[in-house]
Amino acid sequence: MRIIVRHAEDDFIAMKTAQGMENSGANVFSITNNGQATHFGATAPHTRFCIWAKIENDGMIESIDDAIEKELDE
């Protein structure tokens, strides 16, 4: 199992990004911003939202990115 992070500039894009990640099979466990920390201790940079998700393998990354693009295009 791996943890991946995707960034978003605002809350709407963060929500759409998280939805795309969930649609492709990723397990989104946290959305943080402004220096908040996840329960794993990782910290989000200021001025950005970070969407944290667990994935089963690296092969999922391409389908996750495709699903995010599809969600943002709608």
C-alpha cells in the first residue's frame, strides 16, 4: 500500500480532485490545508489544499490522474 498526494488551489478543486481519486479506487483519508497535519503527521503547505489517499499499487496512479482530469472537466 502507498500514500499519494495531489494538490489543489481552492476548496472546489480539492473536492473535485478527491471525487476523481475516489472514483478510480483510491481511498482518500484526509484533505488538509494551511499547515494542518494528517493523523500520519504529514503537514500541508500553506496556500494549497492537499488530498491524501491510500492506493494498492503504483499502477493505479495513471488511472487516478485520468479520473481527476475527467472530474475537473465536468
